[in-house]
Amino acid sequence: TTQATVIDISQSGMCIFLNSHIPIAPEEEIIIKTEEMGFLTGTVRWFRRPRLGVQLEMSSNTAAKVESFYKKYIKHYMSA
């Protein structure tokens, strides 16, 4: 377990910046907890310390969470 920052996110995946070293390798399944979207599951596709590429589990629930995040982010960004 470690704290991290989401650098980039799309419907199919995300790039994460890890705040500390954790033992992880491609093809491992992980659970990501975010304040904005709750829990997301995915598979590590690449790891270049301290960045990690994750392919999100493709489900309607995950798609809805990411879409909702985009709507909130874009609404907030456009009003700023």
C-alpha cells in the first residue's frame, strides 16, 4: 500500500506516480482507491519507477465512475 497521484486517466487506463517504492510488476492485479471515484481495479501494464501504467478493468461500473469524474472535472475546470 502506498499513496500515489493520478497523472493521466482515460476510460481504459491510468498513469500513476507512486510516492514510495512498493514491490510491483507487470501483470499484477491492483486495487486503486480514489477520493473522487472510490475503488477501481486494474492490471499493471508497465512500471518505470516511480510511474505505473494500469489497464482498468473494463466494466460498466468502472466506465460510469470515470465518465462521472470527467464530467465533474470538466465542469470545475470550465468554471474556474
